[in-house]
Amino acid sequence: MAQSSKFGASSVPCVNEDVWVECLAIETPVGRFAVETGRIRELVSIDDVTPVPGSPASVAGITTLRGTVVVVLSGKTVLDTDEELLIVFERDDDRRLVGLSVGDIAGVVTIEANTLTPPEAFDGATPDRGLPIRAVALPMGQSQTSEPTFIIDTVALGESAPEPPTPADS
């Protein structure tokens, strides 16, 4: 049974949030970020992304995944990273697909829940990259990285993604 979290309504519990959270880690020039694996629908190579005129700079464009339109958020803009892979997740409100383009994936990491802190309570610099941050994993022991890991709030990120254009918009 899912339990509520100290990180608010946009939190999505992973396998055992009281003990640990499993995330896909992304190393970037601006910091270490992560996306909870329980939120990821797919991880795919980026094929063709079609720019959408008038979109914000954070939107790389749109692509299709097995016939479904995916709004692609630009990893180059928000993470200063290459755009080789697409982390695809569903928006909670309407189940439309949103993707975050990223360079290389550092791997799957297990983050102990007791190392998580809400971003507003983090006593350090949070990268101001326009990404909603759900939590910050603080370094702990020798098994963790020496830098904090910023866990991206995919619910808020999906809600901020624009609607994909319809054929009538073209």
C-alpha cells in the first residue's frame, strides 16, 4: 500500500520509500540529477525531434513513440547535456507522454530515504535550471557520491509541459 510522503502531493512512492528510493542517475555539468524509476515509462534513443514554433526554450519539440506524440523537454537547455536518450514518463492529469532528453545515464542508484530532504530545507546551492526538484539526496557514507543528487519532480515537470500541437494547429 502506498504511503504518503513528506515531499508533498506530487510524490510518487517507489518500492519502499521508508527505506530506499530507486532512481536513474544522470551526471551533468551542472550537477547530479535523478528520476525515480517508478515514474519512468521508457528509456529510448532519440530519433527525430520536430521543433514546434513558438514553444518555450525548454521544449526541444515533439517526436512520436509507436504512434503516440511525445513532448520533448530539452536536456541541453535545462541540464546542459547532450540529447541522446529520452526518458519518457506520463503526465498524471491526462496520461500524455512527456520526455526529458539527456546525454549519458550514470546508472540505476539506490538512495536511502533517510538521506532525502525537501529542496527548500537543503542547506546548499540548488541548480536553478528551471527543473522542479522533488527532493535532494544528501551524501552519506562512502557508498554515496560526494555531491548531492537532485531528484527531479516528474509530476510537476509533466504538468509544466505544453500540450502537443494537433493537426488543426499545423
